[in-house]
Amino acid sequence: MTDPEIRHQDLELRRTLLRRAVGRVWSVELGERWPVGGAFRLEGRPDVAARGGTYSPAGTREGSVADLGRRYRAGELSPVEVTQRAIEQAQSSQPKLNAFITILADSALEAARASKARFKRGEPLGPLDGVPVALKDLIHLEGVKTTSASKIMADFVAQEDAPVVRRLRAGGAVLIGKTNLHEFAYGGTGDVSHFGPCRNPHNPQHMPGGSSSGSAAAVAAGVCPVALGTDTAGSIRIPAALCGIVGLKPTYGLVPTEGVIPLSWSQDHVGPLTATVEDAGLALSAISEFQMPQLRAEAKLKIGVCRELFFQHLDTDVRRLVESAIQQLGEVREVEIPHLHVASAGQAIITSAEAGAFHRHWLQTRAEDYDWRVRNRLEASSEAAGRDYVQASRLRGLLIEEMTAALAGLDVLAMPAVAAPAPKIGQREVELEDGPADATALLIRNTGPINYAGF
């Protein structure tokens, strides 16, 4: 089969899938329900307070944010040493992993020297002071290229820092580079980039997951303890799962997304990828108003499990490991989310429409400069009309209500982040316990509905 034939078949498939999504959202009777857009906030949702007591982790991992801060304060380690090591690892791992698009050696070392001076004075700025941090290359950093892993933006230089970058700088973080990603963040595999595919540190033949592929690979390879990613349908949680690290997609609106190239304005989130859960909380506290809660290490969670969708069609090992972990975490209660099965359809329509709107000019003037797989997604957006977008926004409100009800009296809903382990680069079919399935669709199946509802 020739390349044009493959491209045409892929485009027709994407058009067909979007038409099916349109049919599914219209199959739900919504009465006089109003649409819910990207400006919704948390009124009416459960406010789950942290359990009382003192948080004392069993042990802090060497090289973690918490460990570095302790050793900096004790004078056992210098931010300059740590930053120099991070830069060397970023450079040496490039041929194998291709996790970075830009490495900022000079400015990083300058920031590290300033951090070292602050620690000598006993005046650190926060938990990320002196900590090497990488940024997904959708996030503007003044005077540095923001490429979006694309040919179209390959030479675009940001004129100012994104608000989330200003928060990192204010906390003393050392910004070591801009990481690779799935072009324009429009894909969950992480292996489509103008600068070549990023690879999984555990086995470079396998994909790291996307779209925040380079951020996940950099943390998993030990280059830096924290990297920022973005998440529209799973793009923080998917690569975190496939690379074996922690990925946190915060609640919608908690972390500012201004100054970040959008995929879907009403579903985009910025959040940390880290080596530990503790580091995820510390990183979130640096980029938002979140404060680390006081927890008792022995506290048991009240866990909700929704079997529909989230636990269907899984890899055998994924099911075994996730089910075992949930049982160890606390008290489990089965819950229902009646319209969860149509959430992915609404999510797809909103993503397609908003991405199509952002990319409209470039599609008209530079269509050939997109990777064909990304261009097909954008061109297929014409299959959804304005009324379909409104219907998907009305359905979103219903899902928010149902998820809020499901969470009543619970701490969390628990589910597998992804249905199968990391596929090989280029692999588009995986074998599940009940037969083969499309790998790309499975990657966002469990994560996408959470963006759609903003939880």
C-alpha cells in the first residue's frame, strides 16, 4: 500500500469516528440542559478534606525534590553540581531517548549559582529552589523557541514567560530545557514529532506515551526529578503510566494555561510529571495555590470503582496489578456513572472543534508542513458542526453531575490509567485479555473523560 493510500484511509477513518461521536452525543436526551464550557469551576463538587495528623513518608527517594532540598539546606550538595549533572545526562541520553528539543545549559547553570547563593544565606524560595525542571515545548519561555515539535513553529521564539514559568522562576526552579512531544500535543503515542520520536527509557523500542513524551522520558531516565507536561485527554497520565513514574493532571483551572500553545482550550491542563507522589505535590504547590496536606501515613482511603468503561477490555497483567493495588489502598465501593460510555464521544467533538479553530489559518496556508497524521485529525474536524459542539457541551454538564454524585462520600475514583503496557514505537494494535484492540484509542479511553469533566 502506498503512502497516499495509507493517508487517505486514515483520514476517512478519522472522519468516520467523528461522525460516530456526533451520533452518540445526540443519542442522549438532555431536555433543556444548558451547555457547560471551559469556564466552569468547582461549585457544587465534593470538597474532600485531607485526613488529620502529620505526613511522614516512609522514606524520601534519593534525588527527589524533597531529598535535594534537605541536602541543599545541610550543605551536603550544591544546586550547581546537581544542575551540571542533569545537563550532562540530558545531553548524553539524547541519541538514545531524544527527550529534549532544546537544552538550556548556560541559563540553567546561572540559575543554579543564584540558588546556591540563596541556600548559603539560608533564604531558599520554596521546595523547587535549585531543582532541575524541564518544560514541555508547548510552554513559552522568554527568548527560547517554542516549537510544539512541529515544522510550522520550528523557529518561533517566545517573547515572554508563560505564567506557570513565572511561578517556577519565583520558586527558584532551575529550567534545564524544553522537551519533545507529540506534534502540537495531538496524539497519545508520543512518537510523532518533527524532531523525531521520543523513546521509552526502560526500552527504547517502545513508545513513551504522549503527548508529554519527552517530559516523562526525562524524569524516568533520572535526568531531572520534575518536568511539566500538558494534558487534554491524558497527555500527562499516559506517558507517566507507560514510563513508570507519577503524572498529575490537576483540576481544570488550578494551574494557568495562558502562554501555553493550546490543543483544546476548555480541556487543557498543565501539571507535573515526577519520580514520586510527594514530589508531585511539592511541584503542584509551586505552580498553583495548592498546599501539601497533612496526612496520616496509615490512613485508608475510601475508593470508588466504576466497572463500566474503565475496567473493560484490559491487558491481563494490567487488570491483576491494578485490582491488587486498589484493594491495598483502602475500602472499596462500586459506583455507577450512567453516561460515562458517551463521554469519549463528547470529548472527541470538543477537542476536534477547538483544535480545528486554533489551527484553521495554518491548515489553509501550511497544510503540508504538518505531520500527515496530525493533519488528518485536524482536517477531520469539519465533520462536527457547531450544533454538535453545543450538544457535547450540554452532555459535559450531565457527566459532571454524575461524577460528582459518584464521588459523594469517597476520596477518589480509582482506575487503570491505560489499558495495556507500552506498545512498541509504530505499533497500533495491542493484545488484550479478550482479543486485539486499537492501541491509540485505548491510550486515552480511561483518561479522556476526566478532562471532559474537568476533575
